[in-house]
Amino acid sequence: MYASFELERLVTAQTLRKKKEQGEKFTVVALYDAPMATMAQRTGVEAVLVGDSLGMTVLGYDSTVPVTMEQMIYHVEAVARGNKKSLIMGDMPFMTYATPEQAIANATRIMQAGAHMVKIEGGAWLTETVKMLTDRGIPVCAHLGLTPQSVHKLGGYRVQGRDAEHAKQILDDAIQLDQAGADLLVLECVPATLAKNITESVAMPTIGIGAGRNTDAQVLVINDILGLTEQPPKFSKNFLVEAEDIPGALRKYAEDVKLGLFPGDPHILK
Ligand code: KIV
């Protein structure tokens, strides 16, 4: 039914870098199972993230901290079975990349489960890890701003980088991770001006969530896109309201991101 939106070929990190160079926005969805992964491929979603948000969205935990390698692997395998075209990113759980050696051992397992890239949260302290992983053929998505695995250190889920000093630190972290070889960068809950500045300062594509509209891509969690979240974050949107069915909601999300219509003003954090 949605064949015309189906991705034509496997999306790679190189595909996404080319899109950035050509000023073409792309779409990412955080999802956790085979049927949703298939819908994403059929509706033109270039990348899917098997996020450790599954701790909250699927498993009922209060944060991402309790998520284990075994749980991530189980869900990466399911998503990989359902989607043969989108780039599949697998989150590395809390404390599974505390040292570069741990990162290599655990990233290997996530890649062998079917991911094409791993995602890790943190700033300049991760440059050695990024270099070790990418030098050994494991692509890396970095994650800055609100990094949910550090929620207990950050003191809650709130916008990061509002003051000039912190904004500069996040920008410097992004530049160092880019130079270390990171392939993508998630920017979560940072001011739109900072996200724009970072996007213009790094070669890797940036993926915003609660980071305004001037990133190279957007990511939303499938539960928010489909209105399954009791108290959805302000930056998200329930696309099922305007669509007939689930594929329609995903297709509308993908189209709106690519046309620069999402996020709209109501979804931009002040
Ligand atoms: O775990 C996740 O789903 C994420 C996204 C919200 C970026 O990290």
C-alpha cells in the first residue's frame, strides 16, 4: 500500500553523510520490534534506533539505567529481522562502554545482533573509545545534551546547554567526537541555536530531539509518534491524530521532517 515510500536500497552512514552535504533532511525513529521496523522501511524512514529508551517504553522501568546487554540484543535482533533497508543503530546500555576495552567487547555483540552502528552517550571523554571502535570498523553515533543514562548526575530530564559556558562545552565535545571519527550525533534537549551552531561546525550529520529544526535529521520515539505516552514530552508530536493508521502516521512524520515542517513552533523548547 505504501510501496512508493519504500526505501530503495540499504541506507549506510555514507548515505546519510551525503544527505547532509546536499542539505537533504532525513528521518530517524526509535523503535523496538520487527513489525514497527518493517513499517519504518516501508515509509521511508532512513534510520532506526533500537534505543535503551525501551527500558521505559517497553519494559516499565523508571529510567534507562537498568537496561541490560541481553535486553538490547533481543530487541536489536527483532528489529534487524523486520527491516533490511534502514540503517539500524543499537544503543549501548549504561556502563557497558565505561572503558574502551568494554566498549569493543559489548559493541561487537550489538553489531553481531544485527546493528550497523552503535550509539554511546557522552562528551570528550569518549574520543578514545570512538577512535578505537571506528578504527576497527564499528560505526558510532555519539549523543550529547540531555544524556538519559546520566539522569541521576544531571538531576532530572531538563534542557542542557542554556548558559554560554555549558553551550561551549557541548560544542567543543561535538567537535572532538567528530574529529575522533564519530559517524552521527544525537543532540537531545539543547537550545535550537546551539544545535544549529553544532550542525554547522561538524562534518557528521546531527539528529535532533528537542533541539529545534536546524539539525540534519530528527528522531522521535515510536510511542510518542503513535500517542502511546501518557505524558509526552513537549517536543514530540502524536502523528496518529492526523493519519488513518500506523503506516500513515509514520509516513506523515517522515514527510514532515524531510519538508522541514516538523518540528513546528509548538515543538521547539524555549
Ligand atoms: O534511547 C533512545 O531512544 C534515544 C533517543 C531518544 C535519541 O536515545
